[in-house]
Amino acid sequence: MTKPLRVAVTGAAGQIGYATLFRLASGEIFGAQQPVILHLIELPQAQGALDGIHMELDDCAFPTLAGVEKFSSDNLELAFKDVDWVLCIGSIPRGKGMERSDLIRINGPIFTNTGKAINAAASRDVKVLVVGNPCNTNCLIAMSHAPDIPRANWFAMTRLDQNRAASQLAIKAQRPVAAVQNVAIWGNHSATQYPDFMNAKIDGQPASQVITDHDWLKSTFISTVQQRGAAVIAARGASSAASAANAALDTVKSLVNPTPAGTCISAAVLSDGSYGVEEGIISGFPLSSDGKNWKIIQGFQVDEFSRSKIDATINELKAERDTVKDLLP
Ligand code: LMR
């Protein structure tokens, strides 16, 4: 009998959480042979909603769901006890007219407690994916308060940007999205991020050969991906939920399975100085996984245009880090 994986989800009753839990429970993410125990974490006032979600999870009769445990965010150490994965979704979302970094002083402190509780209670091999914004810097805050958890186990989500970029390239090229591969997102999950079309491939060919409108690639494509979160908020009156949940699950799935040759996973990890990105910040890079360990893929082409875009987003991350200096031990 395979030992169940314990997967904690903060903000479990929120829109992203709700769109995440059933797929985590279904066997889709960790495999049909891998039982999962879900730790649902919510604010004290949302515990009733967790009861309803628990009923619905029971009602799905997922063979892979080995248990559901509900916790208040008042006691994160209890909630994170022995967990193997933490999806940090719970946070205040941005509204119309805000940048994600406007949330930094609101959400940042939440991640101090999250990091401390993970350090105190989670499995020593726990993997943590931060979704709540500004996710790169929130991840840095949490990681800094969890000195006993390996640095390689911390991720912030740029997969939503990767998926958005792949879709935009596919639409422009009039090809199915499955034909688009190797899309890296550099830097911050923000309006400065650099969605990298230079190394992207469409049907195995460089995207910039398939899409000959290079002005579009260098301007409209980049700004569409950078501004997509804001566009969703403007249209929906609320920030992306289903696509964010999907991207979080894609991230986990991609990390626990080998990355196919010639493709990359996009996630933000602690920089080791690769590609001239300052060490010690959480930056989007092209990654590959063997199903257990990941590495930053080396050898991506970075020309002068890409360099200036990467530098701009890294400078923003450095500024965000300075803004939360008091939250970093
Ligand atoms: C997104 O990219 O849709 C999310 O990070 C939410 C937001 O504030 O943009």
C-alpha cells in the first residue's frame, strides 16, 4: 500500500482553492496509484465553507482520496504537520487598478508565519508552491523563515504566464497550443515579466521563424502576457481563479514527472546566479525535472533584447526585496 501524500492548501475555500482541490483528490496530479490526504486550511470564519467542500469531496468518491483534514489558519503548525506539499493560495487578491506589488505589505506578513510553521511542522522534504501575490517575494519571505527546508523545494508560480504565452503564440501562429513548446518566463510574476519568444518553438521550429511579425512578438505579445491578469480582473471583476488553479496544478504535475526533451517548465526558484540573475532572489527560469529533482536549463539564447527585459524584471524583484527587508530575517 503506497503511503499517502499529505497536501496542504491554504485558502482552500476561495475560488482558486475550490478549483484546485477536486483535481488534487482525483489522482490526476500525483497519479492513480498515489493516495492523497488533503489538509484544507482557511480563516476561522470560513470553516463552515470547508465543511461543505469536505462533503463534496466525499461525494466524489475519489479512490485516491485517503482523507480530508480541516484546519484554521490560526494554527498553521497543526495544519502543516507532516505535509509533503503546500500550495500557498490564501492571500488577499488584487482589485482593479492595482499592481500585484501593491499587495506586498498586506500579504507579505502572512508568509512570515507560513514559513515559520512549515519549518516547524512539515515533512523535511516538503515542496512549497506560492501562488498568492506578489508570489515571488512572498515565496522569498516564507523561505527565509524556514531555514531547515531545502532551498530547492520552494517555488513561485509563473506557470500561468507560461500557459498564457503559449496560448497567445498558438493563436497568432494559427496552430494548436500543443504545437507550442519551450516557453520560458523570466523574472517576476508581474507586469515586468519577460515571456521569452526567442527560445520558444512552434512545431519544433523557432517561434520567431513561424511568426514573422517580429514587432508583434516584441510588443503586443509581451504586453498581452504581462497584462493578462489585469485584463481578466477588468473583464471578470475578480482575479483569475480557474486558470490560476490549473497553472498551480500544472506546476506540481510538471515537477513530479520527467520533463520531455526539448521542452521546459516555467517556475520561479531561488536564483543560483544563472543567466546573470542576482543570487538570492526568486526568479522565473526555464526548468527541467527528472520527476524528483529539477534544474535550471542552461544554454537558452539571451540576446541584447532579452537581456534588457530580464534585467528590468530582476531590478523589480530586487526593489520588492528591499521593500520587505524588515520581513526577511
Ligand atoms: C493572475 O496573473 O491572473 C494572478 O496573479 C492574479 C492577478 O492579480 O493578476
